[in-house]
Amino acid sequence: MKKQYIIIGVVVLILILCLVAYMSGMFTSDEKVEEKKEEKKKKEKGEANISEVEYADTGPSCEKNKKIKAKEGSLGACRTVDDIDPVGITFTGSHFKPKSPVRGDDWIHELSSSEDKKEFIAAHQSTDNYCKMVRFEIVKDGDNCKYKPLDAGYVPSSKEQGKSLCTTETNVIDSWGSKNPTKLANSNSDAGYGIEEMKYNKFCN
């Protein structure tokens, strides 16, 4: 008899556990159904799930081949000096023959860099065997960046390919360190060397 009572007790316990598990599943299912109903209502009302929100890229668009034709001036709004990338120079000054030579970014080399200022050397190998150079700066002032030519100089440099001191970044930077100074020109009627126009990309890095 005792064995029968034990067996019956075990069977009843199993049935109770099964019933509890079944009822728990029903409650869970009911909760999920209610959650789905709430999500559907929110979507119908135009409410988005926070985890599904996507954010657009609000950064400024790349602006290529902008130009500044002045002895100095503003380049407009910028976040850092790195937003400005010089890509072309038109030189000026009576010591250029022919007048107003144009050089691309291969002839513009970064001389120094800090958080709010960068200095560059724009170089030109002339046919009269000189490397002619102009140093200019880009400075962040508040929310804007400004451009300004600073000074000029030259070193003797062969116009022959492979012999010029003006065609690599290392040679130009070294040449600037040992330059002969000359006047900074603002026009083709001024003695010395200067920059007539600087072409640059903005927000493209």
C-alpha cells in the first residue's frame, strides 16, 4: 500500500509541475502578445523604437578647388586647420620669368603644424637655376580659418631633372632652412616672390 501511495504522490507532483509550467507559458505568451500590440500602436501613432533610430551624417560637405586671390584673407568657417588642404599656387613677383607660374600640390610642403596653425612652403624650380620659395600659414581664429603669405627665399638649384633641389619635400624643407631671403611680393610689379592665388580643398580630408 505504501508503494502505491508513493507512486500516486509522485504522479500528482508531476501533474502539478506540468500545470504550473503550462500556466507560466500562457502568461509569458500573453505578455509578448501585449508587447507586440503596444509596439504596433506606437508605430501607428508615429512613435519609433529608440533602438531603431538612425542618425544622418551632419558633417560639412567636401568643397574642392576653392580659391583665394588676396595677399591674405579668410577661408571661412572651419573646425580645425586640417580642414584646409592647399592644392595649388599661382606665384607673383617681378623675379619670375615667365610671369605668374602655377604649381600643383606636389610643390606645396608642410613645414610645421600645431593645433591652431600650419605653415607651408610653396616651391618653384625656375629656368634660371633657382628654387624659389614662399612660406605661408593657415591659422584657426575662432570658428574661421585664415590664410597669409609670410616671407620668401631662394637657393641655387639646377633646372636639370634629377639635379634640382626643388622637387622633393625633403630637399625643399632643407633648402628653406638655408635659403637666401628676398622680398615678399604682392604683385608682378613688386621685386621678390609672392603668392597671387592659393587653391585649396575644404572638408575633404
